[in-house]
Amino acid sequence: MLRLLSGALRVDTIEIPIANLCDRLQGTTIVQLSDFHFDGFRLSERMLVEAIEASNAIDPDLVFLTGDFVTDDPQPIEELVLHLKYLRSRSGVYAVLGNHDLHYRRSRDIVTRALERVDIPVLWNQVEYPLGPELALVGLPDFWQPQFAPEKVMEAIAPDIPRVVLSHNPDSAAVLEKWRVDLQLSGHTHGGQIWIPGYGSLAKLLKIINRATPKPLRRFIPYLSGYKKVVDRWEWAAGLHRVGDNWLYVNRGLGTYLPGRLFCPPEVTVIKLVKARSS
């Protein structure tokens, strides 16, 4: 049943050009996984294992997990980490939390402790240098949290240092545009789940329809208001986007909500960092 709702897993590869990337980091390979929603319904164990095996087959330098490990109840994280501990990389696996990981007051501590038990640090307004001082890794709280505070951490990084930012909700890219962000990795949207070929996510279309529909009639159109509860910028629902001078990549996630996915398969993302060409 889950396979029918989600479709087959896809591995997508992108290259990100980065200004003044040092020679040593040319070709650095990163794997991104996102939006597991591991709760016994929204992600099958079979697909989870397949995604982990796909990541390990890449032999990445780093693995980044961009939130929503659980749905509402945080307890399934205890079983999820028994799988995530098999993720392999040369320089570590790092995570940030999504809005669902913070659903209850106790959720943050439960999810964080479980991940850190299997050596997956959870970054919360923090900067790390897992590959050395030439590349900064920034991890932020979920955009909807009052603790989302990128100012201090972003301004603590020397301006000539490239940086990758993990931020669950892609709407945060509008705020982060004021700083150098060589690559922001997000999830949250599941790619919109239903994709219209040649146009984009169904939610993007619903946003337009909502504006054109008189308020008394909106409640009669399925899902017409639901899109607003996820993100505002549905044009960033999936894939690679330029936001000012910054790059944003939005992973389609692994977990699946009803009514399922159409032309929007669950995703493992492989990212290669390369030197930007001099202009």
C-alpha cells in the first residue's frame, strides 16, 4: 500500500558551484535525506532501508538529514535510529529538526537524544567544520520556532569561507538571503507530492486558484486552504533554486501523506561541490 502511495525511490544528483572553494574540497560529495515521517504508515521500512543503502553506495563525505524524523508522536524515533545508525560517510552524519520533531514540548529532547545516541549531532543555531576550516556547516532550528536566530551564527563565519546551511523549511531562504549561503538544504514540502508536468506542484496552482476564488466558495474546493499550512513560497517546493546570490535545494523527502505522490517520487539527493568558474 505504501509503495503505491509513494512510488519508487529516486536518486538525484546535482552539482553546486562554490566561489573560492579550496582545491582540497573540490568534488566533495554530500547525501541529503529528509522528511522520514517514520510512524508506521507514512514510510515503509523497505523504502527506508533502500534509501540508506543508496546513500552508503555513494560513499559520501558527509550525510545531512534535514528534519521531520517523526510525525507527531516522537517515540518512533527510537526505532528509526536503529536504521539510521547504519548510514556511512567519511566525515559524519549531521541533522537538523523539522516542525514535526517539535510537535510536543518533550519532542525536541526525545528526538535529539535518540539521534545523538547513534552519533548524529543535531545542530541548533550552530556552526561546525566537519571537513576543516575551509567549509562551514550551519544548522538552524525550524523556521517556525522562536529560537530560529541565524544572525549570530552567520555573522560569526568569516565572509570568505564557503558555507552550507541546513534549514528544514525552504521559506527561510528569504530571510537567509541577506547572508552568503553557498547552499541551503531544505525539505518540508515533500515536493508538493502531486506534480503537474511542465508547471510545478499542485499546491502552487491551488495558491493561484485560492486568490481567484470568492471566499464563500473556497471551502468547497478540496485542499484549497491546506497548502497555506505548509509554506508560502511553493515555487521553491522541490529542486534547485537561485534566491538572490544563494543556492537553495529542496529535497522531496521520503515520507508520504495522503493522497500520495504523483510525478513526485521520494528522493535521495547526491550533491557534488565544485569550484565556481571565475567571471
